[in-house]
Amino acid sequence: MKKTITIFLMSIMVLSILTGCTGVFIPDTGRGKISFGSKLEASQELKKFNSVKEIKEYIEENSKQSSYYNTYSFGLARGGDMAMVEMDAAESLGAPMAKSAQTTGSGASEYSETNVQVKGVDEADFVKNDGKYIYVLSQDKLVIVDAYPADDAEILSKTEIEGRPANIFVNGNKLVVFSVLDDETFIIPEFDFVPRRRYSPRTHAYVFDISDKEEPELVNDFNVNGQFFQARMIGDYVYFIAKDSVYYYNNVIDIPVIRDGTSKIAMPEIYYFDNPETNFIFHTIASFNIKDDDDINAKSFMMGYSNNLYVSQDNIYISYQKNLPRVFYEKSNEERFYNIVAPLLPDDIQEEIEDIKDSNLDPYEKWQEISSVLEDMYNTMDEDDKEDLVDDIQETIEEYEIQLEIERRKTIIHKIGIDDGDIDYKAKGEVTGYLLNQFSLDEYDGNLRVATTTQVWTRRDTQQYNNVYVLNKDMKVIGELEEIAPDERIYSTRFIGEKLYMVTFKRIDPLFVISLSNPRKPEILGELKIPGYSDYLHPYDEDHIIGIGKETSDNQWGGTSIKGVKLALFDVSDVTDPKVVDKYEIGTSGTDSEALREHKAFLFDKNKNILVIPIREVKDQKRYDSRYGYRQRVWQGAYVFSLTPEDGFEVKGKISHYEDDEDYRYYWGSPYAVRRSLYMDDVLYTISAKKILMNDLDDIDEEINEIDLPYKDNRYYPVRY
């Protein structure tokens, strides 16, 4: 008997340790949804720092609330001997700023642009064109190609870009290159006696005047602390975000500073949210008018690791996973017992426990008394009653764990207004689950629509399902549709007008059509189940959706095998009964496309009846070669399709940048891999790290011209004999 009691009590305590508490538990005897109070909840309220001293104090205080606390580096430092301090601790934040330039061009009557999520919101990429010129980043160089007409195509200039160039924007005769440099600075820390070296990344927005394409002129170098995250351009206004781990070491802190070149021109206001973090990140949002570069605006928000960014014409939405303060976990053992276990015990036992709880005994002595009460209780119960009680407690704890995990796996979304360069924080929202990517968010009629996946792990089970939420302009949830497709997760979503098209997957690919016409009551209109899944969805027209993903099949072990890349055209004209019009599969297992992960690699134009995707096609299974080991034939290039609902997918041609057509050596990250494509009139341009090829859109096999890019192969390959 003693052994049974001991094992039971230990199991209760172990369960208490395994999961945390999100507030005061309110028991629900009807086995309904468990509610949590807000006594221990972080408010997520927006607050502003007025000095570096306040930042230090907040970090020091918050570190005590965080789950993991490093007394010295706080888990936040990045490289270097010491930190760099930009101003005195008492100096105020939010100082003024400074700088800008012009335009020309003629070329194709029609040309493609970067495939973006929101019309009118351009997304930075490493390739841009204006119908006459192609602008491409080739390693550390900005290359400008006079690309139209294709017969006379030539490189006009190669401008070396300092740092690690990432993406560009082009607007008339202005061009912006975003690049990251590892800055080296020397400072003398507080009460030290020699300068100390500090390395830190800085994101540079190099603004060029490209009126003369042969000699681009650098007119501004706006730069801010941190790694380049993402950028958007709306009209003439460029918005870019840099993320920098908060560096706090030896009573020195490195805060965001905006510079033009080496001149400090602004210290942005720094805001924070009441959310405990194990690591803090400065998210500095900067904006400037690309055609009037005399001014730059910036604000910085200190938060945790953000994972998604969505930008509409009017707002920036940044999301991150919600964290719970350390006090949640410290109080969980006690609260679990008093709020979950005790209410299920006999009334007289509850009264005894309540008296002990309210006594003046210290916590250790209280638990000794309660243990004795529980031990006596179990010793007087018959076996059946004891088993029933234990089962009831375990079932309740299981329900509690599930609700607790759901509460802990929430996403915070911050809404930041943007208007002609102005940056103004608006509101924050909270939804259950996590976001897949930027396409999980969409703004429509002032509301934000969100699709999430919830995953919950308990001692006995794993639960997974999907949700759709609608938040109003104040970021309050006004509509929800939860627990869609149990045991599956979201692979792709696309909000189009008042509908959401959502693909989930575990063993089959359900395509859900969800109505959002009543934002307060989302509802599933129809569902289609087919093998495989789609990683990216793209509208064809009002009645059809294109999906690109992977084909699947059942394997001999009862599981699912991933096969080649699959293109599918869905007919959604009858929303209650979506259908597959046609599908096309490329390659075998291991075949891949950058378009599965990067929508900018996807080129589609319904009017020109053209669809182009980059492909790394695995041609056969692995086979053993006595000289080279296991090998597979791999084809790198682009597939060019025509696509209509009547004829489905038809291959117009295939383009490879690799001279021998098939490539054994370059399996991952080949410089011959086609990464982007664009068109000007009737010429298709495909871009790899090595070159730009120009082909006739009416006859893909007809190569018009070729431009070799200044790519340097830094790889080392052993000589084969």
C-alpha cells in the first residue's frame, strides 16, 4: 500500500514539474474548455524607453523573469571583446535624421515584375528589371545589363558592393542595394583603460543614382545596426527592417543608431512589449523616399525572435511566439496541486488541505502535513475507489496539460502603421498556434485574417490541428474557425478576396475552400482530397488556383513516400466541390524547386499563357559507380509551361544553364541552377549565378543570346584521375 501511495504522489509531483502554469486555473466540472486567469500573464503592452539606463534596468529585471538567465552575457551578446556604447546611459532616445535623388528609360511594351503577395507592395529581390535593363546581384557586384532588345544585350556596368549584398529595389533612375557588413569598432568600456574591439553586423541601404547605367553613382548609404531581415517598397517609399541581438555586457549596451555613411544622423525611438524573453532583438524599421533622399525615418522595437513579416499598403505586421514569465513555472507545482488535484478529493480532505494551506507553516512544513493527509486518505480507501480517483485526477491533469500547451503556443502579432514613410505603432493581437509564412496573414477591409497550426505535446499524446482567425482593426479576434484537419498541418495558404484556400497534409492533400465573407463566422465551403501536397498556391483566375508542391504515394511500410515536384490546377468555381483540372509531375524523389519555398522564383502570366519554375530534377535512383561512389543524374534548369483550364499543363520547353545538360557534381546550390525568370515582350530571360540566357517565348528551344555574369567559383574540387 505504501508503495502505491508513494508512486502516485511522485507521479503527481512529476506531472507538476513537466508543465508550466499560465495563471489561475478555474476548474470546469463539466469537462469544458479550461480557463486561465491573468494574474501571472504578461500584458504585451507597448512601452517606450526614454534612456539607455531604462533599457539596462528592464533587461536586468526581465532576466529574473526569464526561464534562462546568464549573469554576464544574458545570452544576447554577439562576438567581440566588449560592447559599444553609443551614448551616455541617461541620454534621451529619439533624435532627428537626414538625405535623397532622379529617372529615365524605354524598352519593351510589356514585361514581368517580381511576383509579390500584395499588389502595390514591391518585395526586394536580387533581380529586378524595368523592361529595358536587368539589375542583378552577382556575388559582391551589382550588374546592370542592357537586356532589350535581346539580340544586342550586353553588360553596361559592374559595381562592387561592400559587404554581403542581399536584395535590391529599382524605381526610375534610383536603385537601392541592401547589404550587410560586419563593422569593427573600438570603445573604452566603463572604467576600463584600453580600447576594446567589437564586431557587429550593420545593414546598409546603398542608394544609387542610375541615370548613367554605365557609371552608377552612390548618393546615400543609410545604415543601421543588425542583420537585414526584409524590405518593401510602396510607391516611392522604401521600408526595411534590420534585426540585432541586444548586446548587453559589463554594464554596456549597444543601441540602434541610424547613419548616412559614417555620420550618425538619428537615434530612433525604442519601444518594447511586456513579454519575457530569453533573448531580446532590436527590430529597427527604417523608411525613406527613394526619390528624395534627404530624410530617413526610423523606430526600433525590442522583442523576441520574430518569425514572420507581412506588409499591406497601410501596415506592417510582425509576429513572434508568446513567452511566459519564469514565475509561471515556479508557481506551477503549487497551483497545479491546489487548483486541479485538491478539488477532486473528498470534501473532508479538501477542508483539511485548505486549513493547512491557510496556516502559518512554511511551504515545506505545509507539504509534509498535506502528504500525511493524503497518505491516510489512501490507506482508508478500497482499491476500486482509489483507482477511480487516480484515473479521474490523471484525466483532469491530461486536459489541463492540453489547454496549458495550447495557451503556451500562441502567436503575438504587432500591427505597425506606415504612411508615406511615417511609422506608427497601432495595436497587437494574439492567436492560437503558429504561422507558416507571410501567406498565413492577409489584410482585407480593415481586418487581418490569419491561418495557424496548433501542435500540442502531452505525456501520452500529440494533438495537431489548424485554425483560421479574423482580427479587427484593433487586433481583437472577432471570428474564428478552429480544429480544422486534425492530425495535419498547414502546408500552404492563399487569401483571395473573401475566400481562403488552404492546403493541409499528413498522408493526403486536402484543399479547403473557406469563406470569410462574414468575418465573424468563417466556414468551410468545400474540400478536395488528393495525394501529395502544395507548398505554394497562386491564383490563375477567379475560378482556378495553381498549386506547386510534391507528389506522394503510400510505401511498403504503411507510411508516405515523397516523390517528384507536382504542379496542379484546381477548379474552385463550385466552392462546395473543388476539383483537379490537371496535374504534372517532374522527376523522382529528391527533385526540388526554389519556388516551393520562395514565391519570387515563380513566374506566371495568364495573358501570355506562360508559367516558369526553376527545377533541380533527379532523373533516376542512386546507382553505385566504382570510381565516384553513389551518384544520381541531376538536371538543373527551368521548366516552361503553357497553362489553360482546357488543355492543362503543356511543356513548351526546358532551359538549362549547364553546358552538359546533366550535372553530377553540383547537387545542392549549383551556380548553374536557374533561380529567377522574367520576360520582356516575347523574350524569356532566365537567371542563374553563372549567366543570363535569353530564349524565344514562342520557341523555347531557340536561344537568342547569353550573358556571362562575373561569378567566381570559390569551391575546391579534388582532381579525379
